[in-house]
Amino acid sequence: MRLGILCGGGPAPGMNSVISAATIEARNSGWDVLGIMDGFQHLIEGRTGEARPLSSTDVSRIHVQGGSIIRTSRANPAVRDEGAADPEWRLHACLESLQKLGIDALVTIGGDDTLSYSRVLVDAGVPLIAIPKTMDNDVQGTEYCIGFSTAITRARQSISRQRTTIGSHERIGVFRIFGRDAGFTALYAAYVTFSRCVLPEVEFDLDSLIRTLVEDKRRSPSPYSFVVASAGAHWKGLPTAEFGQADHYGHRKKA
């Protein structure tokens, strides 16, 4: 039996830990393991010769490394090509690549977009286990995603380092935290730094927020205040503008 492992979407702390754990468990059960390089891009393009065999020795120490030893990509097999009626050919390409690689079961590590396409593969008959990996912590059906805890820790450290600066200059700080549609990361970062917070899920009144921050600053023994703002947060009646070219999953950057 042979297990395939792939990562999709952006990098997140803990990806190598998942690769290591899955590989060791599979090898202990007598399975071969293949790391599928560059996520779905590898399968779409049929680059079966680039798959990386993984042994327990290969992965025994990778949990202390950042990133992913089998890399990752934002390639989306469900994307519609210009002039093409539907993306069915990409699904067939993925299934053909899995067959050529001799994959009996697949582990996908990714966020909402990667796991959404994992559902497509399951419906097509691929035995698959999906591991939620996203610093936004926004995958339905689970309360915890790989990378979320580290994101909060790093955000807290970054904000704490800046407190002395904004305090010394008696400023009001705005810390922008990623989270285009879900504010979990901003909310928890605000919770552990005792901060105000604005989220995509709830519109806020800009004038009211400004008055609150100014009042916080006046009342503080060290006259400063700050707010943690999720990337997709917006005030009433004015959704956050987007710019730039959309990625394969249809996402543009938040202004």
C-alpha cells in the first residue's frame, strides 16, 4: 500500500510536523510514502517523476523546520481556464497522476480551498484524509487548525515589542492581522494582548472606534492605545476594497 501526502495553499507552522507524523505512522504500518511536490500543481501537470519517497529517517527531525519539505502551491484544479467550458480535464489529470504514482490513499494538508477540492477527489473515489492547516482557523467542522496557535504567539510577540514604541511616542497603534473573511486570528491576538479589536464578521462605527481609542489613550498611565484590525474588517456601509489580480481561488488582496 502507498500513501501520498501533499500540501496546498500558503505555508503555515506545523506542516512538517504533520508530514512527519503521517509518514512515520504509515511506515510503521508497512506502507510506502510519497511526498507529492508542489501540491495540486504536481498532479495537474503530471510531474510524477518528481514525487519524493519518504522514510521515517527522512522525516524524523523535520518538525523543527519551518515551511514544508515537499513544498506547497496555490494551484487550484477547479479553476476555469479561459475558453474552456469546465475544469473536468484537471480532475482527470489529478486522478491519472495518482494512478501513475500508485497512490492507494492521500493525505492533503491545507485550508478551506485545498480541503474543498479534497472533497471533489473524495467524491471521485479517492480515499483521503484532510488535515486542516490555516492560520485563519476558519475551516468548518473543526475547532483547531495547524498553524493557528503559532500565528497567535507570533502576533503577540510582535505587538508586545511595539507597545514600548507607541507608548514612548504616546501614539495610537493599529496592528493589521491577516484574516480576509474570518477574524479568529485577530480576535485571539487581541485577547492575549488586552487590545481593542475589529473583525470582518461585524461592521464597526469608525467615529465610535476613534473616540474609544482616544479615551483609552487619555486614561492610560502610559498614554497610548491600540487596536488589532483583521484584514477584512470594515466600517459600516463601506466594505473593504480589493485590488490586484485574483489568485486561482478567486481571492484578491484586501486594501
